[in-house]
Amino acid sequence: MPAGAGATVPRPMARRPDLRSSGILAGPVDPPAPTRTYPTVAVPPGTLVLHRPSKTAGAFVRADDERVLLRTPAGKVRSHTNRPGDFALDGVAVHIAATRPGGSAGAGAGAPAEIDLRGGKVVDRRTASGSRAVVGAAARTARASRILVEGVHDAELVERVWGDDLRIEGVVVERLDGLDHLADVLAEFRPGPGRRVGVLVDHLVTGSKERRIADEVRDPAVLVRGTPYVDVWQAIRPAAVGIAAWPEVPRGVPWKEGVCAALGVGEPRAFWRRVLASVHDWKDLEQPLVRAVEELVDFVTAP
């Protein structure tokens, strides 16, 4: 209908205010929660780490700014997003620092951190083996599994370096007092599921008596690992003891007595006390021994 012929022209509708952008609803009802911060922790390879969102744990492999790789008990490596607070060490949520090439912790994180369970604080503390110290934790009830060593000096050295770790894991170290007794000890112990045995052997080289005895072990619940050294003394770095090198001992001469005679240090028992006191942590040991003991600990503590 033409305008002016009595038609009513519609009036434009008034625009309603957008309550979302004005008044009491212009902003959030509650103020934004403060952003939570987590301590940045440099994690040594092999450390047990919990991925909090999935509630799964694994041994730390490496990390960068985006991903964290953890190895499951089944041996599979899983990748997780490296979000601050998504991972926990000994019950404390942390941000995992990126590792440098070669597996060491990123420089920005400082020295590898440890967890104080009593206060939930990150502190710089290590066991002598280089693993994370669990401060304030009681020793675990002993497992059925065991680690067997050849003699008293082997046992004392393992205790000195790995004692804290073994108490936390509940692993008992027992002496064989000679590898010749291994078959009888295993027959009496009856290894099996939940009753694993790790055996630490000196002089585990081709053609040795120790190699022959080790090769006779066929039980999957028994793992034999060793070093190329004639005696556990040789697995201690000479520099730690304050000598240039361990002396060569002629065949047919008892090794410890020959070493003491060559060094002019008296009888073996007294010299061993000096040798043992010179060991402060794993860095004072040769790598074959460190590697062997770590493999045995992993074996007897596996689920």
C-alpha cells in the first residue's frame, strides 16, 4: 500500500542491551584463579615417574619442551605431553626439565632435584648410587627376591653405595662365600615368580671358572651379572684409593695379599677398611660394576 494512503510505517525495534558485555555479567563472577606453579626438576634416566592424568608410571627415558618419554614395566616407551604438573616424583607434582643430548638434565633446571616427602619440597639430595633420595621413608618389608654376592667385601661395597636404595626397595643382599656354592643355594632357595635371584660375580670373562658356573644357570628367575675384575677391589677406581693403578699380581699368588705386598700397605683386612672408606658414591666405581648392580636391582624389583 503506498505511503500516505493510511499505511502505518513500522518503527524500528529498540536494540536490547547485551547483558553479557555490560553490568554485573560483563566479567566472570569469580576472579580468575591464580596460575599454579610447579618446581622444575631434572630427572635422571631410569627414575620412576608417575603420569598423573593417566595414573600410569614408568621409568624416565628423556624429555624435551613438548614430550616426556616413559618406559613401562612391560618395556614399551610411551610419550606424554610435557605439561607442568602432569608428572609426579614420590607424590609431588613437578615440571620435568628437558634433557640435554646424552641424557643429562637441562642446564636451566640446575642440579637434579630430590623430593622431601615430609614437606613436599624439592631439595638437592642424592643417594650414593646417584638415584633420588626418598627422605623420611621407612625401609620396605623385605621382598622374597634376593641379590647374591660372592663374599663379604662385595656385600660391604654394595651396601655402601646402594644400601639406601635397597632398603627402600626391600632387597636383601646375601653372601655366597664362594661362587662354587651357587647351585646348592639356588636349589635351596627355589627361584620363581616373585622369588627372583640376582647374582653378582667377579671375573666373569671368557674361559674363567666363574663364566662356566654362570653359563650353567638356566632358570629364567635368576640373572647373573658380573665384572671382568679378578676381585671386587679392582672395581674401585684407583684414584679414589689414592694409587696410580692396581698392581699386577703374578699367577699363583693370592690376589689381595699380592696387592698389599706390592703397595707396602700391610695385611688385606686393614687395607680393605681404607679402600672401602675411600668410596663415597658410584662415581668412585668402575662402570662395569655400576652397570651390573643396577641391572640386578632392576631384575629383582620388577613386577
